[in-house]
Amino acid sequence: MEVELLPILFGLFLLSVVGLILSRFLKLPGVLGILLVGVIVRLSFDYFDFSFLPVNLVDGLAKVGIMFLLFLLGEEFSLRGLGEKWRLYLFLAFGQIILTIILGLGILKLVGLGTQIAMILSMSLAVSSTAVVVKLLEEKGKLQTVSGRTLIGWLLVQDLAVVPMFIFLSFLGGKVSVSHTGFIWWGLLIVVIGISFWLKKLIDYLAKKFAMETIVLLAAGLAIGMGLLFEKVGLSLALGGFWAGVMLSESNEKYEITAKLGSLRDLFAGVFFLSLGFSISLVAVANYWRLVMLLVFVFGLIKVGVSLAGLLWWKIHPRVALTVAIYLFEAGEFALILGQEANSKGLLSSDYLSVLIAVVVISMLILPVLLLFEEKLYFCLRRVWRGKEENLMDLELGNDNFSSGVVLLGFGRVGSFVGEKLFRSGRGLVVVDYDLNVVEKLKRRGVKAIYGDALEMEVLKAAGVGQAKVMVIAVPEAKLVKKIIEMAKKINPGIKILARAHRRSEMKEFVSSGARKCVLVEESVGRLMHGYVKKFLRSK
């Protein structure tokens, strides 16, 4: 039967848009909205006995989406991108993945699953969703906090760990070519990888001679070509795309390439998640519902427990450690990609793929509910961990000179600017932050700094809030700011409190709680830019 490509593409892209709109109304991650639409379409096909959907074509388009997803991930590959804490991210994130796989494999073997299926499920569920976590962090205003930055670095390492998992699946599937022809393809692949290290110079040269559209088309062609070459040697199209991205990761044009090809990736990635919705069997999910719930909570709790223990052992503040650990509870889109790859290689049955899809969906739905209990869980953790942290709170404040000083809570992007000005002016200043690295650097410079959580009454008292004239709250989380203001007023009713806010509703709430003045960050920047515009218009 002849298949017309354009109507199929139109239908698939339209369904993806419907899924994104649905996710917006239901306040779900976009991935879940597209999956849900795919499931609905699958049920409709089953009910009306429709059989015109070209499964092979959809699967092919889905593979293209995964390839471009890995291609752009390869472009971002850089240890420098992890920042100064790259050792923490590499050691703890890889350690969490390995321990999750080992513990998960052991538990699944105990409940009767075969080694191969248990291994594939354990690998897939050892990583979390970058897209979902970033979205939740943005909604809660935590993206630029210590917790947010730690999570982004952690998730980047998790994304990169998917690559060796793909290689493992290729060898597990026994499809790596070792024939005479296969050796020829392997030789060609090695040659291409060898010359790829000179690709940066070629791309930079072509960028000077040709329009940027030429470079973007060359990059897309390179991703597809490397994908096909990797397939020839028995590896996957996605791995080829990843290596093509690595080849371009040091080029000066990579950001333009990412911007241009990002939309293409999103289009075909939408097709991939639709195809998963088409392939899910609700009968299999119903039959294996006990296994589904076991996988959701066992792997979620393993990831939370292992990451929390690792972060606390690394002397990360309990608040940061708990936040990072909770956000890692859910399974991610790469679990679906690995599951689909294993299914295409005959390593994972369609029923177990349906189970894996259900686990990812349920874990993503549980995470926002789990975050509602973050504060209660934190105070429970503090009661257990308090004694282990007392040695870090080693400041002896409360001298007479500090009575005219300032307490600064938070030394991030905003707090560091305020703190530097105050420190240079010679005024009495004490900084409170729960990033131990920041505190140690400040102490080496002679700045009075205390490691701790500003929500702790003991920390505020140790920082000298009872004697200070001014307290500046530079932490971005609005929910925490109100509590800090109320606690500070109990310690020192006369203290003048300056807080940052992002909305007028927050500003009114902070003032009513006792803040003397609130600064609307975005509005202040807007006023400053407007002033420059007027100045430019007046100038000749």
C-alpha cells in the first residue's frame, strides 16, 4: 500500500500540538500530554478497527527525533559546562546511577524477573527527566538557586550517562557487525572519527565563506550521516547523532546550529512520544500493575536515598541535598528512549515496554505531589542531621561593633552584588548562605560568613540578627522569605528588613509581614533600561 508522507506528517504534528495544548490545560509536562494523545488515538484505532497508520514510517520518524535529541546533547557535551563543581556532579551522579542499577537489579531478580529484563529496566529508571525538573524549578523560582544549579549539573551528567547505556544495548542485542563487510564499516567509522577532530577548523572556515544556512544544513547532514554509519556497524542511529554533536561541540557556530535545529528536534521528538502512546498496551499495564507500582516506588526511593546520602556525605547543606534528591524521584524521557531502543532490538517485549511507559507517567505525576511535603521532610531531616552539622556553625558573633551592621541572607547573583559593595565600604557585614563553598571563600577573604539555613532560628541568632540594624534577604524563594521576615521580627522587632520580590503580590505580602522595603527585581531592571532609552534618545 502506497503511503503519502505529507498527510501523515500533518496528522502527527497536529496531534503533537494537541498534546501540548492538553498538557497546558492539565498542568502536566508536555511529554505526558503527547503520550496521552497517543494513547487516546491507539484506543480509538482499537475500537474502530482502524489499521491505516503506517507503523514503520512513524517508527522511522521517531528514530530521527531521538537522533536529533542526542545530536544536540552531544553539542552541549563539555566538562566546562558543569562549572567548578564538576567533580561533585561526575562522582555523585555516576555513583547514584551505578548504585541504582545494582540495587534495582538485585530487587527485580528477587521478585522473579530475568536478568536481561531487570537490567534494561534498572538502567532506564536510573535517570530522571531534565525537561520536567527544569519546568518545575522555573515555576517555583528555584532555577538559579544552589539547589537548581546542582540539579542541572546532576541531570546533565545523567543525560550523558545514557550514551554508554545505548552502547551496552547494542552489544546486548548481538547486532554489532563483526563480518568482513562489518570490519570495512568499522574502519570507515574509525577514519571518520579520527578526522572529526579537524572539523572545527573546517566549520569555522566555511562559516566565513558561506551563509549560516549552509552550516546548519551541513550539521544536519553530518548528524544523519554519522547515524547511518553507526547503524551499519550495528550500533544505533542515536549514538551516531550524539557523536556528530560532539564533533561540533567546540565550533564557534554551535549555538546557531542548536537554535536552528532545536525546532526540528522538537517536531520529531513529538512524533517519538506519540509513537510510544500508540504502542502502549493498557491490558499489559493492568496485568502487571503490581510490577508498575513496585518499579515506581522502589526506583524512586532508591534514587532519593542514594543521592541524599551522597550529598550529605559531600557536606552539602541538608536543604539543598533534600531538594535535589526529591526532584530526582521521577523517571525521565530517556527511560522511554532506552526502552524503545531495547524493544526495537528484541531485548524488551511490548508488554514490558508498556509497563515502563506507565512507570514514567506515574512517577512524573507523583513528583509535584511529593514536592508539597518538601518542607515537612526537611524539618524531619534537620532533627536527624542537626548534631552532625553543629561543627560547621563556628562563628562567634555578637560583639559590640556589629550592632551597627548588616546581615545578608544569600550570596547568589543579587546578594553577592550587595555584599561586595558593603564589604568594600567597611561596614559590619555578616553573610548567611547554605553553599559551603561560598562560605569558605568569603571567610578566606576576611568576610564574616556563616554556613546554615536562614529558616533556622539558631542560625539567625548566630548571625547577629538580634543586634543588627539592617537585614537584606536576597534569597529568591518567595515562600521562604515571608517565614524569614517573621522569625527575624521575633528576634529583633526593630530591625529594618529589605527583601527582593518578583511580583507585586509578593511585595505586599512581605511588607505586611514586617519588611521595611521590597525591591521588585524585574521592575527595577525595567526602570533602569527605560532610563537608558530616554538618555539615548536625548543624545545626538
